[in-house]
Amino acid sequence: MIPMATLVGTKADSWGRKPLFLVGFAVLPIRGVLYTLWDDPSYLLSIQLLDGVGAGIFGALFFIVISDLTEGTGHYNLALGAAATAWGAGAALSNAVAGFIVDRAGFDAAFLFLAGVASLAFLLFWLAVPETGGKRGPSGGGGQDAAQRVPTVPARRGP
């Protein structure tokens, strides 16, 4: 996880956020399918390395993308709280749904179902989510055009 978070921190501006996020999304379905193939503990432990890849990418990019999306609006904390709530709700729902599937059809079915959901998330992200950052110019702004930037409210000057 730490090497991936370091990579994200050093390359998010030059490579862009979307390609890095796509790598994080890509490891999720791969991991889900690999869990169904063997049950040897050393093999399963090695698959956990993929979890570190995803967690490092998502953990580091989460804050960067929220910052990109709220730049100049003054709503960073609100957006961060809303996104963290959605992330937590998704994690809880994932566990509940997987537990239900395990009870009805077994672990392999649950892993394959979650791998399918992760594949859909990968496709949705790839096709529908734009790049939020990019190379930062001398002004320090993100990769958005001036016409795409959310306008800021000018500061009030005097009474």
C-alpha cells in the first residue's frame, strides 16, 4: 500500500488521476477472480498484495480528486464528508451482500459477484468519469480550462 501511495503522490500530476484510478479499479475484479482458483494459504496471501495496490491508489487519490473537484468553491470538507460516507456505505453494503451470497451459494459465487460489480465500476469510471487534474501550470491551477472551472465568490471588500 505504501509504495502505491508514494507512486500516486509523485505521479498524479504528470500521469493524471484517471489512469492511476483505473489501475486501482482494474485490480479489484482480478483479485476477486483469483480468489476462486485456489485455496492454498500462501497463494491467498500473495493475492492480498493486490489489495495493497488498490488501497494505496484509492487512499491517496481520494483526497486529491476531492480537492480537484472542489477547487475554489470552499466546499472541500463537505465533499470529503459526503464521499467518505458513500465509501463507507458501499463497504458495508458490499459485506452484507457478499455475506448473503456466501450463505446461499458459497464463497466462489460471492467473489465472482463482487468481481462482476468491480468490473462494471471499472467500465463506468473509464467511460463516464473525466480527468479531474493534470499538469499544473504556473498559476497552480488544475488541468481544467478556465471555462470549466467552478467560479469562486469574490471576497467582500469593506462594509
